[in-house]
Amino acid sequence: MEWEAVIGLEIHVQLDTRSKIFSGASTKFGAEPNSQACPVDLGLPGVLPVVNAEVFKKAVAFGLGIGAEIGYRSVFDRKNYFYPDLPKGYQITQLQFPIVLGGQVEIALPDGTAKTIGVTRAHLEEDAGKSVHEDFHGMSGIDLNRAGTPLLEVVSEPDMRSAEEAVAYAKYIHQLVCYLDVSDGEMSQGSMRCDANVSIRPKGQTTLGTRTETKNVNSFRFLQRAINFEIARQIDVLEAGDSVLQDTLLYDPALDQTRPMRSKETATDYRYFPEPDLLPVVIDAAYVESIRSQLPELPHAKVSRFTAQYGLSKVDATILAAERPLADYFEQAAEICGDATLTANWVRVELTGQLNRENLAITESAVSAVQLGQLLLRIKDETISGKIAKDVFDAIWQGQGSADEIIAAKGLQQITNTVAIGPIVDEIIANNPKQVEQFRAGREKVLGFFIGQVMQATEGKANPKQVNEIVREKLKQ
Amino acid sequence: MQVDPSVVTAIAELAQLQLEEEDLQENIDSMSNILALVDQMQSVDTSAIEPMANPLDAVQTLRPDEVTEPDRREAFQSIAPATEAGFYLVPKVIE
């Protein structure tokens, strides 16, 4: 039988704020355990939550970014469960009246087509603390620094049909939240965590099969593997004549398999009720419009503009628009040198290569966009060749100054003077009679030998195009 | 709604309350009474009334995104039953 997978994702996006959602404790990553856990985060008696304004700004920006309806009146609820990293005994979240309703994103599939994935809702909630089970001689250690960190939980429709689609969707959400400065997107620090709901059904069937939920997958690679494992497992179960149990699973990257989180669990019942410590949060159209007016250009729009405005290929445009800082870098350099194609190539090849070698982000580049633009300008006006430019690029990277300073200091100006190149060519022709004979006998390829010799003699400073012309002319004489 | 012993037991378990066998009936009775009152309230026609999330007729004030809480870990941990290396210690919670 042919099976079809049905996948929905719940993505927890950590909002990039200075302080927590309900307290003034810092959200900075990597601090000493419990050094950023205040009485509100610890759930001490008598404290009250106070909502951080920034989380609403970011949630609304996200909602506008996916074309969603904004909840003008959103309400917080309590989700009750017991776990030591949740000291209050409940998580404050939004159930019935979330801040973001509906919306959709378009993902690009490997075959080049696009697919629209629906977003059901996105709601604000607080993160829990962290439990450490080793090193405490039979006890568990609790770090509440993360407790109260603002999260936006983005719930998709079950619109995806393969692990690849799910990953494409997750990557787009990641790109979007980074574009919008909603999140820092640091996956390794838990800034984005996915729960994957997976079920399978015979292809063509419209009703859904029993789903499982694989929780807390924190990388795209693991997400793909976890979903593929789960699809294969469910097919095995059904083909063996058994039924899939509605279960909560954990993905174990080391074993590349999913396993049930709790062996014996009473049916979960979170007994939600409206959070009595918080009033409804009401925002108005003016507030939403002010955020809309500050939205940056979004990824898809940027790709379209890059192809239209600069004549870049879709592939180049997509790569350059992947991150906002990279796109901005490209545009700034292209504006200075006036050649977008040249800039696109340099950013993609030389710059990206160097950044990868040194494991740096674009924002940490030792060559600024202005410096690259000025360097490319010198290729453009034929002061230097593309080959010499690579050496100049390295020199700028090492902090030796601007392109013009380095070109002047090292005497790298291209020799474009026919008078200067002529005698060099004459000498090389005189010294290589065998090759001259071959060329005259019709072996065009030998031309490359002469050009190479001239370039070598001029330490690469001669203009290759001009050398080509002069050599050709002189050989024919 | 009919409150039977299994409902009370399940709620007690979710709330992590230890319920003695002899207290079961009393809980069933009082819960039934509460639900009877709810039933009575539900007979009122509220179709034209917007659901209320909070009894106060007010909206939430938001605070600016600023770090205002200093690190007072030492003070907080001085009243905790067990701590180590900055962590609060609890009985092991993983299987």
C-alpha cells in the first residue's frame, strides 16, 4: 500500500528580549545557574507577573510577517502541571485568545515549486527552567534562569507531507524571525525548538491517522531524521496489523530513533483557566500599524527585488537574501562598485569562503561592505585584474588598509600601456621560437602559453585582455 | 454532571493531592454541590454577554523591556532545602 505522511509543527521561538516575559530578570544566555531567576521566576508566594511590552511588539511583527490576523484582545491562561523546573505548578500561556491567528507562509520545494503552509495560530508563553540529571548524586539539579523567557509558539496546520517539507517550513520560520528581529535564531542555544506531529494514512484517504508528537527537536537535521524515523516506524506498525498509539515521543539523535517520553502516563489534562493575575492585553489598530510601518522587507520580497533590480539569478538572489545582514552587505558593496553581478560573485565566493574558513558570521567580516565595494570598483575601472584583486582582498582582510592604499603601496596597478607591454611580448616571442612556429602552424592553444609568460613577467599586473590582443598581433607579423 | 469516585480520584491525582478513602464521599458530595450550582447558573441566558477573562474591567499595563532584577541567588538559596553549585536540588525526576 502507498502511504502518505501528514505533518504539523509546533515551533517554539524564543523572543529576543532583554528581560523576561513577566519579570525584570535578564534573559542573557550562558549565565551562572539561577543568577537570573528572580522571585517571579521562582514562583515565590505573593509575587505578581507584569507583562513585558516588547514581547507583544515582536509577536505582532511576526503575525504581520505571515499575513495573520492580530488578536486585539489577547488573554493569558494557566496551563497546570507539575514538574520541578516549573516552580509555580503552572505555565502562563494563551489558549483561547492568542495574539496571532491564522496566517500562511510559502515554502520552496526541492523541485522548484512553491507550497503554501497554513499557520493555525501563534501564542505567547513563558519557558520553563532546565533540569540536570547527572552529577548530583541521585538528585536532579534545577536551573531557573530560562524560566520566564518569552516564547512565541507557532502552530502550523497539518499541511506538510514529507520531512523535507517540514524542514523547509521550519527553515523559513527561522529566516523570518531573524529578519524581523523577533528572535536571535541561535538554534544551539535553544532559540528555536520544534515539536513534530506526525501521522500516516493510505494515500488518497482524507481522514487523519493517529498522530504522535515528537518533542523538543532543536536542529533542522534532527527534525528531518526524527520525522523520517517516525514515518517509517508508523508504517511498520500499521503494516504489521497493529495500530499507532497516540504518544508523546523524544528523538534520540545518538540512536537516531524516537521513543516514548513517559511509559505510564495518565491522560494529560492541563485544566486551563484564565490567568487571574493578569488582565487582558488590549492593543489597537494604530499600534499594529506602527509596527507594520517598521517591518523590514521580507525574504521573498527581497529575492524578487534582487532578481528584478540587479538581474541576479534566483539562486544567487536566494543565497544573498538568506540573512538580512548578508543582503545589506551585498547591496552596500554593489552600490559602491556599480556592478551587482560582480559583487554577487565576490560575496558568494571570496567573502563567504573566507568567512567559512574562519568560522565567522557576516557581521564579523574583517572586510567591510564599503571596503569590498571600493576593491570591486578597481576591477571595474581596470586598475587591477580580478586575480590581483584576490590578493588585495586578502591584504584588506589582514588589516593592511583600503584597496587603493594597498594597490598603491604594492604597485599593483594593471599595466594597460601598450608601449610598456610591447617590448615584454617581443622578448618572449624572441626566446620561444618553437612555440611561435607551432602557433603559426595553426595551434591556437599555444597563445595561452605566451599570455601566461607575459603575465608572469609582469607579476600579473598586465591587463590579460590587452596582452591577448598584443600577442596575437605580434605573432601574426 | 454526575460526580463519581473516579472523577474525584483523577482530579486529586492531577492536583497531586493525597485523598484518603474515608474522605472520598465528602469530596464527591461537595463537588456535586458546586456543579449543581454551576448548572443553575448555566440556565441563565448569557448569549448576548461577552465572556469575561477577569472580573476587573480593566486592561493590562505593560512594562518596558528592562532588566531590573539583580542577582540575589544567595538569598533565595539560603531558604531552599538543598542546593549545589548554584542549582536547586530536587529528588530525581527522570526514570
